[in-house]
Amino acid sequence: MTKIVLRFNEIEDIDIYVREIQAITAEPDLTCEKNFNKTVVDPGDTITATVTITNNGDAATNINVTDTLDAGLSYVPNTAKVDGILSEPTGGPAGPLVWTDLGPIAKDGGTLTLTYDIFVDAIGAGDELCNYVLVESTTFPEIDTTCEDCVTHNPPPPPGVPTFTQWGIIGFLLLLTVSGVWLTRRKGSMS
């Protein structure tokens, strides 16, 4: 809240009167939420990021959004949209991605939505890659908020040791029995 105090002095006879006027400027109240369309990825996957900025205060203008990509992630050019309209950020594929002077965002629950694709360049088994977003107001420098989302890589488990099923055991026992009978007959015919 910004408070402006104006003082006016009036002289009437010998008395001095001081009057104060307070001007209160309305401020936005911004929050953000970051989501990927997948939580488990493999190298070479493309994921879609969605950042939703919600304003729970008064109207917000001049909003800057900075998205810092983890190593192993890169932006897919020409995929960024702000409220469905193509809007390329500054910054290269490795980021950070920056959108400036976004808005206005309507007061009391208004939203602004960014969507864009990110390519998974590299991710190790069990690793987690995160994507951090900072939302700032240039009109109200003290107003900012952050959000993030992460993806992981879980490779398929190595093949297990083959095991016998119940029918496999029965088949194996039959094979042993037939082999035993055959060996016994063969041994008897050789003598």
C-alpha cells in the first residue's frame, strides 16, 4: 500500500490548522502455478508447460515472467502462447525465458495463462529436472511470486531372472521322467 500525505496550512487569526489527505493506491495480489503435462519423461521427450498467473487483488499491468530452465531442458521455439496468442519470449532455447509487460490481468480472480513446449535434452536415471518461474510487477516492484514444477526419469527395470511357473515345473518334471526312461532303455539295449 502506498500512502501519500498532503498537508495544508491555513492561518485564521493566530490558529494553524493541519489537514491530511491519504491517497491509497490499489495493488494487485499475484500468485502463480506451474504444471507440466507429464511427470515422468525420457530423453528426447517434449513436454508442455503451463503457467497460470492469478490476480486476487486490483488490476495488474506491466507483469514480467522469467522462466529458468534446468540444464537438460530447452525451450522449443515458436510454441509459446499467452492466453492462446503466440508470444515468443526473449532468451535462447536454454533460457532463461523472459516475457515482459504482460497484462492487464483483471482484478479479483483474473488470470493470465502461458503455455510452451520444452524439450528434454538429457536426464539420468532417477534424476529430477525442475523449471522455476518468477512473476514480477514493474508497476509495483514489491509484488512478486514464484512457482515451479519438476519431471523425473525412471528407466524400465532390468529384466528379472526367469522363473518357472507351475506349468513350467510340471513340463520340466515330465521331460526329466521321459529322459530317465529313455536313458534306462538305451542302457539296457547296449548291454
